[in-house]
Amino acid sequence: TINVTVTDKSRVIAVWAVNAAAGTVGDTVSVGNAVNLITTTALDINIANTTIARATVLANANWEIAAGGTLRVVETDGGGADSHACDVYVLACKVT
């Protein structure tokens, strides 16, 4: 889990992950506004190396993060200790 404090009020408008190794069944990534999910369905990263997984639905009730709020990225290993590296990208814009 990675937590980032957001300086300004922001709206998440896109989330994607790029695998750095092949995934296995149950490997996922989710992004949240603290504990409230922005990615309504976790990104399935049971995909090949260098493949991109994109969030296709974002929860508009949670996509705005208050100034000083927490953007949380959680990677879940589906089984065993085979969790691989992936780069997760979150595109957000400042809102007033």
C-alpha cells in the first residue's frame, strides 16, 4: 500500500498500470480516496509483462480528494509470494 498526501483539492480522471513482469491469477491494483475506492473495480494485472491495464469506471462519489487528503494505491497479490512490480499512474487535475 502506498499513501500520498494530496496538496490541493484534486479530481482523479484516469488510472492505469503497466506491468514490469507477468502477473498471476488474483493480482490486482486499486486506487482510493483514503479507504473509499475510486476504481470501482480493481485493475486486473494478471497480464503479460509491459501490458497496460486501465480503469474503465471511476466512482464519481470518491474521485475528488480534498486538500490534505490521501490518495491510496493498493496492490494485491493473488496467491503466494509471486507479486510482481508494476508502475501505477494516476492522472488528476486541480479543482476549486
